Amino acid sequence: MERHAHNETGPAEQQLFTWLWFGGLSFRTIAKQTGRSPTTVRKWVRRLLGKNVFFSVMLVLAWATHAVVLYGVVGVSRAGTAGLGMRQVVDAGGGWEEDVAQAASQVVQRYLAGCHLVLAAPRPSRALPHLIRRLSEVGELAVFLQPCGNTTLLHGSSKEKVFPGNNEVPYFWREVWESSKATCRAFLLDLTTCGTDTAARVLSWSGLWLQPDTHVVMAGGRTDVGELFHHAALRNTPHLLYITHGLSASLNVTGKKANLKIAGRRTVEAYYRCFYCASRQARPLLVLRWNLNDGISENFEMFKDQHKNFLGHRMNIVLMPYFPYISYRVEHDASATTVHLEDSLNTRMVTALASYMNFTYEVREPADNQWGVPGSGGNWTGIVGTLQHELADFSMDLTRTPGRSEVVEYSRIYIDESIVILSSKPKPLPEYLSLIRPLEGEVWGAIVVCVMVWGTVLWVMERLSHWITGRRYFSFSSSIFYGWGLLLEDHPFEPPSNPASQILVGFWLLVYLILSTAYSSSLISHLVVKGKSSVINDMEHLAERGEEGWEWGIPASRMTGAHKTFFVTSPTPAIIEVHNGIKITETEEGMALALQGGFSYIDNYYFIQTLVSTFYTDDSGYTPAHISTTHYPLFVGNAWAFRPGAPFRQRFSSAIQQLLDSGLITFWMNDVVRTHVREERQASKEKGTQPKLTFEEASDGQVALGLSHLQGGFYVLFLGQAAASLSFLCERFSRSR
């Protein structure tokens, strides 16, 4: 009597018994195919059907409609190589299916142990029982069945159906990929009973194009291998293996592993795809032919790292000009538009990486010349939209924002980016205001009020004294002018005879002493040292200056990307106010307005620094431009952005990290700026267009006060004469009537 291995029966295998029993197989036949005893099969079929009525209804419905049944994710605690010996696979007396199943289990045991495994299979085949039993011992296993020729995916509920279309990934598959925290994933497809139609349907649903690190192992016949390798769902899968049976009973294999004799029915072959080869060369390539009795050679590398050498593969790059990050020139001719990279940080980076990883590239601009903002229907514009729809492979330098991260993938952040405010340097204040600048406006207002109140109180006291004693008194106008006269150092004439009024005048003289001393000392300093306007160093100050008529602007291209997102999503009131008042101003116009005064130009720090150093700084190092000391970071920084599921993203990210660790990115950025400034200034000198900037040097000697310093006094004189003349005319006009 045959003895059966005493291994624990997993949930997936238990449900497989029921599925096969509903398919018309007897308990004894099922036991023979799965390597279990008839008693074990009978026990689990009766237990599942007796305790889970819902499962029974689902199973009958699925069998009647030829739908898909998800067996579920089975967590296996013992992960390793136990139980995977080639002699433990039960030979049911069939053909090559069991050999292919054992070959797949050997591959998984050797290279994918501990991974999250997803097994997709047609209606029960000879290979399926062996795959379920052996794979469930290696890692986490999810199993589902897809009968041949069916187009309906049924899972979880008899009413829920998901139809494939528009490259969408059904919710079921997203749950499958996200249900495990394993560091590696593997997808196994059993094609021993169904052809490429079923495989294509499962691949279209599986979302493998978003899982570039997933190892895909397909087991089946020898036909249509090439068609499966070129399926669109596998366009981002470099780790792809197809296992099939050998061609004949006795073959000699030549090559690097020459003189290897393989004989017997248990011969299998494994094919892989050269991922970065030209399309005509990307046909299935034989990676290994081995005998199941011997197993796989211990040191053989089945899944090769194809990202070390891209074999001259051409990358499609989409970008926008953004010096010093990216710079290029565009050439138009009758046949095409060509983009040629010029010296910039990312030009040096991509040149170094292309040589290091052996790839070529083609550069173009986005169709709408935008960086990328959300559009309608979940679509994005510009560079982000180009990557979202896989019209390019990657973009160099794209600010990473939360919204963009949902539709494209990023490399490691390699440089930060911040927004600054450029304004003109503080300019001398008008000299005609030097007479009033020593005191603030609140002080001047308080003085006027005090004079009026003091004069009124003096007049009231004088009137009361006249009413009581009959002494002479001041008129109201005389009282007011008496107070002004004291402030203007006019000594009291005919002081009041009333003692109370005399006390009031005495205290007013004390106030006059304090105010005149403070004003005189401050006036001298303001006449000698010219006052200057305040500088703008942050958004708060800019918003305050906006209330005084100050304006600001930003280039239109910046508001099609992360700059717009920064202003729109910021919770800071000052930034919101600046965004509401922002004007679209191109660079040259914005710089001209900023240097004239009354206007600020907002842009990226590195760009503004390069611009000012090149065109707005003279040979002595003087520049009339002021860059704010406060920098506003644009989110987390800049990185290279890749299309969804790009298999080479991790390779590029690792290479960029190496550039960072070596200090090359910082060195290149500084060198690009220095080189650009030097070349542009040299070219300006040769053309005679170098900047001619004037500035005033501060004097360290004695300063003689001139008409420019004292012009305020003459303005007051002219104003007084004009006021007196106007008063005279009004008096004459009133008397003539």
C-alpha cells in the first residue's frame, strides 16, 4: 500500500480538493493527482462544503459560469527549501506537465524562497497540485484559477465583476500585490492546459507593468513563447522566465557550458528575454537546459541583472529649459525639430551616466511646453502628463510634489530648490523729506495735537483770569501761535500775567527743550548720512509693501509647475496674498522693473544668482540688485522623474546616489554657474555690452551741507509764500464782494 507524506494540508490545497471534486473527479483520482490520501481529500471536501455554505454556492456558480475563484493569500511560517526535492513530486503517470511543474518549483526554491508568490492557473491541470503544494512551503502564496477562454473575472462576490480595459488594474490585483510586506514578489503562470489567449488576459489584468521588480515565471508548452515575451503587460519586466519541456530524449548542449549530456524524459528548458536588446534580437533565449534528476547547478545565475549594461538602449527624455539645471538649444528644419543639450548640471549628469551604464538618449520638449499641473479626468499637462502616458522614459530635474508622486515615479532627491525675491537695493530717500524724517509720523501728529490743546487751554485760562480780575488776555489765535513760537525757539514776549498761565508756559518750555534737542541731533545725522529705503527679505514684508503700491511678478513658465503648486497650497497668509497679487512678467522685463524700483521679481535662487552675476554685476563686484535672505523651499527638492513602472528607475537612483556621495553634483553645479558667468561676461566685453552700473561711495571725511541737503528748508519757504499769497487773494476776493 502506498504511503503518503505526512505534511500539513494548507488552505489553498484544501480548496483545490473541492474544486477538483466539483469538476467530476473522484476522491481517489484527486488523491492520486495531489499526492494525498483519499481519506484526507474526502475530509476536507466535506468540511468545506458543510461549514461554508457561501463558498459552496460560489464554487457551484464559478464552475457553471467558468469564472475565476480566488483561493486567497496563505501565510506560511516555514519558508525555506524543505520538501522541494525532485523525488517528492508524485508522478501521476502523465506527460510533461509534472516535469514543468517540478522545474518551476526548483526555480522558486533556489531563487525565490521567502518571496510573496502569486500563482495564476487555468482550470486544474496536472501541474497545478504540485505547484500549490511545493510553492506554499516557500513563502506567501496567492492562488486563483482562470478557465480557458473566459473573459469575466469573478472574485469575492457573485455580483462583483471587473472587465479589463484601458490598461486599468482591477482592485483585486492591487490587493494581491499590496497584501504582503515581503521584499520580493514572484508571479507564476501555469499554461500547461491553456494557450496564449488565457495568458494574455491574465497578464492584462495583473498590473505587472507597475511591478518591475516582480519575477515572472511561466510554465507551459513550446508554442507562442515569443508572443508572450512581447506582451504589453510585460514591457517593464526584466526578470522574465519561461519553462517548458525539452525537445527530444537525448540532446547535446554546446556553448559556455559545453559537453553537457542531457538524456531522458525529465529534461526541461528555461528561456529568458534580453530586455535591452534591439527588438529584432529580443527573442526568447535559452538560458538553461537541465535534467530534473540532477537539479539546477548550485552556482548558476538564472535571473541575470540586466541593468548593469543597457547595451546602447535609447532612452526618450522630455525636459524644459531651466538653467543652471537644464540648458539646451532647439534647431528647427523642414523635416524635424532637434534639441541639443548645452552645458548644465543635468547635461553633465546624463552624459556621465550614459557612458557609465551604456545607453543613448533622445531629447525633446513636451507638446504643450509646460512643466505639469493637474488637468481634467486625472490627466496632467506638460512633462508630468508625458510621463504619465508613457510617451517618454524619464525627465531630468522635476520638482517632487505630493500630487506628481501619485502619477510618476522619482529617483533620489539630488538637489534642493528654493524661491527667492529679487528687488533693487535700498535707494537714498528724497532730500526734501530730510526735515521731517528725524521724527516719525506719530510724533509729528502728537506735537500738532499737543500744540492745539495747549494753546486752547492757555486761551481758556486767560479768559477766566480776565473775567475774574479784568486783566488783559490773549486771543485764541495768539495763544496757538504762542505755543508754536516756543517750539520754534521764539522767546516768550509779554509772558502772561496770570500765575496759572505762567506755570503752563513753564512746563511747555520743558517739553520744548526735550523735543528741540532730539530733533536737532537727529536732523544733523539725516542731513549728513543719507537715509535709504528698507529691503524686502520675505513674503510678509513684500505683502506689506503691496499695500503701498509695490508690485511683483514671475515668469509664465514657472506658473505651469511646482511654483504654482507652492503658492496655491501654501497656508501662510502672506504667501496667499502675494499669490493673489502676482503678475506674469518675463525675465528681462521683470529684472528691468525690479532695478527701477517699486517692483520685485520672484524666481528660483540658482537662476537669479546666475542672472545677477552675469548681467547685473560690474567688474568691481557691485550690483544694484538685492536677493532676499529668506529662501522658500519648493517641497522636498528636485529629482529625475520616470514613467510609471520604469524598470530602470532604481538603477538610475543608485547611480545618482553615487554622484552625490562623490561630491560631483555640488562641484558641477558651482562649476556650471562659474563657467557660464565667465563666458557670458567675456562675450559681453567683446561685444561692448558689459553692464554699466553706477553707485555712490560712502564718504569717510567731513561733509559740507549743500543745497541738496537743505532743499527741504527752501521748499518750506516756498510753500509758506504760496500759502500766504493764497490767503491774501482769498481775503481780497471776499472783501470785493
